[in-house]
Amino acid sequence: MELGDKAAGCLLLLFSTTLFAYYTFWVIITPFVDSDHFVHSYFPAREYAIIIPGIALVALVSFVLVFVGFVMVRSSQAKAKSKPKTN
């Protein structure tokens, strides 16, 4: 199983490094390249450089909040079941 974890880690590292390099090139380098250059055909409009990470951030925060809420509800249900009932 350890080899599978290493492979997954290497793939995640490769993916995140590639994504970081692509985004960095898109945001920092392409504004200095002529607008009719072929490089611009590989990138979306620059407005999306703010919109896409913003949507991803909202989705991530929403997921974390829903997860924390779910854990809190499950925890309170487990505590309620374990308490002895008094008459």
C-alpha cells in the first residue's frame, strides 16, 4: 500500500506543479506578450484568472463548512445516544 500512496503523492505533486506553472504563466507572462501572438490561444481571457480561483475558493470553504457541520451533528447525535436516560 505504501507504493500506491507514493504514486498518488507524486501524481498530486506533478498535477499541482503543472497547474501552478500554467496559472503563473497565464497571469504574469501573457500580459507582456503581443495580443496577436499564438501563445494567447492556449489561455482563456484574463478575467477568468480571478473568477476561476474565486469560485474554487468559495467551493472549498463551502465544502469545509458543510463537513464541519456534518461532523458536529454526528457528534451530538452520538453523545445523545450514549447518555443514560433519567426519569
